[in-house]
Amino acid sequence: MRTLSKSKIIAFRQCPKRMWLEIHRPELRDDSASERVFAIGNQVGDVARAIYDDGTGSLVDIDELGFERAFQYSVDLLVASAGPVFEAGFKAGGALAFADVMIPSASGKSWSMIEVKSSTSVKDYHRDDVAVQSYVAKAQGLELDSVKLAHVNNAFVYQGDGDYHGLLAEADLTSEAMSRHAEVEEWITGAQQTVALKDEPEVATGCHCEKPFACPFKAHCFADKEQVEFPLSSLPRIGSSKRDSLESAGYFDLREVPDAHLNDQQRRVKHHSISGEAYFDQQGASACLSGLGFPAYFLDFETIMFGVPIWKGTRPYQQIPYQFSLHRVGGKGETEHTEFLDLTGNDPSERMAQCLVDQCGVSGPVFAYNASFEIRVMRELATRFPDYADGLHAIIDRVLDLLPVARDYYYHPDQHGSWSIKAVLPCACPDLSYGDLVGVADGNMAGDAYLEAIDPGTNAVRKKQIDYQLREYCKLDTWAMVRLWQFFRGV
């Protein structure tokens, strides 16, 4: 019988086929979407060790020791009960698991198990996680006083000097975890039976391909499915349950779905997907944008989030702006571009606030695309830096959103149900394309480039290259808004 890791058992819970593929066809995995999540998890784990270590803690380093020595070293440490143990390994009952934190009781005869997560709340799959982990520990013969899950407290404000006490909040899941051990035995049995299959199990694709995690084998599972030009996923705001219901009824192409199942916006998408022609109410769009005055400004931010905040006065997962692009269009059509970018590695927020107030003038509309984001960023800047609050709130009062104009008055079949600026721009303004950018072409790439740029190990040549790529990307975001604004106005 194969001994299955906790992660394999959790994968089985999501989809038996996923677990089988992880073991028998690991070369088919695509983990690119998970790398950023893993990095944040590692940061939170490092901080947790600092928080829970009273000076007597020991780390079981599996990379250094290997599996078998790690399990033996874990047993030795748990028997000695000399202090906290980090990454202790357990193996019993056909499964294995590693606990983030083990805290000995005063008597040294029992333990408190703490699983650390980088999320800001307890998720359902976390409950499965601690149920498996506590089951394996108990099956090995360990006495547990409590089973807790420590997650990030997003109300924590970092005060600097490396002090992260208060970053983690604990949820006691002892009773629930212990009561589910019979379930865990069934999961392990089912997983063992699945692993023993010669061929991969047949499991239909569905919402489980995305929940609770995006499956790294999606490309493999969808490769054999007939490719539909206009899949149901291109219907705006359809929801996974409704999509599954329609697919169960035999509808896979949105053009085949009866109108009775669709709302007005979805029917518009369907009808123009059938005709192949764009919908454009230019008169309506122009009316929304007329009489707003000049100069007109076009604003876009790039932000970064840290699960473990690195700058004083910031919170976990707070969106910190490090860059903005601002295009200004005068009454005669003349354009001017200004920008801000800070790659020093210091908190860019206050300088950003000052520069923004200086550059946005005192009159004229300030356009954004999906403006709630820009408004939220400016409100947080105003809260943090009262000296600039009046100026920032004055800008907020002038903000207008181009997204509703696009959504209400324009649709092209090539948008495939999306009104993101990257979907609308090539349809309305085909001479512009994010595909022409080098190095940084979307928000995730921008965030990764920023982190690389502020890393002390990044050399000056590479940093200069990143600086240029970030400026070109953010500049295109606001130039794209200018062009769409002109397009909607019929200019």
C-alpha cells in the first residue's frame, strides 16, 4: 500500500482524477498559477516560526534530511518534548503529514498542533486539512490537546522593526477535527483505491476544476473536449452552478442556449456572437461622455500586495500603489503624459500621494477603467497621509468610470463576454495591442517585475530594463483609455 501525503488526500477530495494524475502523470502539471501563492505561504510560514519560537524551537528540514530521516528526527523531538517543533512529520494509517507548528504542553506529554495558512479566514478545505493532519498524528500515537488553524489577521498593522506579533489569528478546530477522523479513514481508503487503478479515472470536468483550487491538470483534461468557439464561460456573470446546469441540459455553445435562460446582457452577447457583428450604440455612449469639460485626465495605478507587510503602517494584503500613469487631454485634443514609479524598495505611498495631487490639477473629469479600484487606492492614501487627504478626495470627486460606458454601449464577439480593457481595446482600436509589449504585458507580470526590481540582488542593468517595461505597460493602460474615450465620443 502506498503512503499518501496530506496534499494528495486533499487533491483526492477535490477530484480523484487530479490525485491519480499527480502520482502517475506528474509531468502534465502546470503550476505557473500557483507559484505566487506558494511564495506568500512560505513568507507567512517563516514569520510563524519567529512568532511561536520561544528560543527552544527545532525545525525539521526535509530538504536537508530527506523523508525517512525527517520522520525519525520528528519522533525524537516529540519524545524529548524540549520545545516547539516546526514541520514535524507523521506517518501512520496509510498517510503522512507535516505539521507547521507543534507546541508541547506543560507536562510534556501532549501537544498543541497549529496549521498556518496565508489566507485571512478559515476556509472549508482548511477544515479538511487539519482533520487529515490530526488523524495521522493520532494514528501515530501522539496525544493532542488542541488543533488550531492560524491565519493572517488582515486588521494587523505592521509597526516596523520585524515585530509581527499579532499578524496571525488562531481558530480552535479541535472538536471538529477530532470528530471527522472516521471520514478521513474513508478518504484515505478511497484515495488508495484510486491510486491502484491502472488507468486514470473518468471524471467529467466541472466547477471542481476551479474550486477550491485551480487544478494544475486542466489543460490535460480539457484537451480531449471538443473546442467550442463560444463556450458558456463567455456568457457574462453566468456563475458555475448555472453553467453546469446548462451543460447538463446539453448546451455547450452559448449560441445554442435559449433566450429564456439568459438575461438582457447575455442575450446581447449571444445574438452578436451569432451575427459576428459588433454592437455599438455610439449615440448613447457619446451622450454619456459629452459636456464633462476639459482638461480630461486618464488615470491608472499599479499596486502590490504583501501577505507579510514589509513597510511600517501597512496591513497584510493591502494594495500599495507603486506606479501611476496619467494622460491629460486638452480642449483642442492636445495630449500630455506624466507618470510616477518608485523602484527604490522603500514605501512609495506618500511620494505617490504628493505627486498625484500635484499632477491631477483642480478641474476636469478624471477617467479610470473600473474606477472603484482607483477610488479605493486613493481613499487609503488619504487615510494614511492626512496632509494630502483634501487633494486626494477632490480627485475622487472628479472620477468617472469608462467601464459602464463600454459595457452598456459596446460589444464585439471577439471580447468573449469580457469587458476588461484588454478585451475591448483590440476590438475598438485594432491598431493598439498589449501583445506588442515586451517583458510586462499584464498586472501579474507587472507585480512580479516590481518585486524583482526592488530585490537587493537585482543588478542595475536589469533594474533599468524593468523600469522601462513597467513605464511602457502602465502608459499603454491610460493611452488605451484615451483612445476608447475618443472612440465612444465618435472622435
